[in-house]
Amino acid sequence: MNVKIEPQWQTILQPEFDKDYFVRLTDFVKNEYKTRRIFPPGSLIFNAFNLCPYDKVKVVILGQDPYPNEGQAHGLCFSVNENVEFPPSLMNIFKEIQAEFGKPIPKNGNLTRWAEQGVLLLNAILTVQAHLPTSHQGKGWEIFTDAVVRKLATEKEHLVFMLWGNYAQQKGAFIDPNRHLVLKSSHPSPLSANRGFFGNQHFMLANQYLKAHGEKEIDW
């Protein structure tokens, strides 16, 4: 199957695109876009990959599924389009960065600037029905993104994986901490941010690790 995605990822992930589950997933997603209001826009489903080619990946942040409300999702986990109010989790991420580096809260929540520096902002599920969180759970996206994480974890070295909350930690449970920096804490959601996300120092630790391995630090 031919999927419109960044050329490096196209080559690396072609074996997944040719599998039966992905063909079924594609049929499901196409039908959903024809018959329902689905986010993100179809052209942005693989935005995380298009903005961060395989050989540029330095940090992987795992989310669950796209924001389900109008104008929010654009294919990067935790990120929203410009001029959209920050969701609570994103605001808490910015608060932690402010605490670590003394940087002001940004004017907008579009994290494209991170992706272009080598941060793969990957949701486990890449599409969602409007106003129905996790509505595309169990349709095949998780199999696909598991394969993406496995490729990165087994074929690259010295990546930083940020696993916030139980869902992300279970998805990344197989990652070898001797090969990569695996950072775990509670989720930045208001329900759990005070139980370990605030004060986790993940952004500073990521930069220290990248610098130690000869990589340019991320301007968070």
C-alpha cells in the first residue's frame, strides 16, 4: 500500500503498510472521514513523521490520541494549532519547562518548533472522532505505532523517550534503558501532574543526555 508520508519513514515503514491490519485500518479511517467529523485533517494524520524524519529523531514523546475538539489537533501529540486555547496538559508541560529553564510560557501551543528540532510527537492513535476521545482505539493504530517505537528503540541508539503516565509507560515498556534514556513520570494532566510530573526535570535531563552524546540540545 502506498501511504503519503515523509520519504525516509515511507521506506522504513513500508512493511507495516503492506500488512493486512494496516489495509483494514486504512479502509476504516477512509470511511470515517467520509461519514463523520474526524480529527486531525486527513492531510495531517502523519504530520509528526513529516516534520521529523527518521534520521533526525532525538527525542520521542508518546501521547494517546488526538485532541477531539474543533481546531485543536494537527498531528502532533500535546500540540495545538496557533490561536487555540492551551489544553490543561499542554499548559502543565509549559509550566514545567518554565520551572526548569526560567522560560516564559509561549504565546502559542503549536509544537512544530520541537518537531523540527528532532522531537517525534507521537500519539499511539492517530485519528479521533470529534468530541469522542479514544473513539478510534483498537482499530489498528496502536499496532502501527508500536512498530514505530520498536524500530526506533531497536535500530537507533541514545534517543530520549519521555513516557508520561501508565499508558505511555506500558507502550514503551520494552525499551532498553541501557541503550536509550527512558524518562518516566505521571501524566501532565491536572489529575496527575502533582503526583510526579511537576519537578520531573525531564526537559533538562533530555538536554544533558543529548549533549553528552554529541547532539544539539532542544530549545524547549
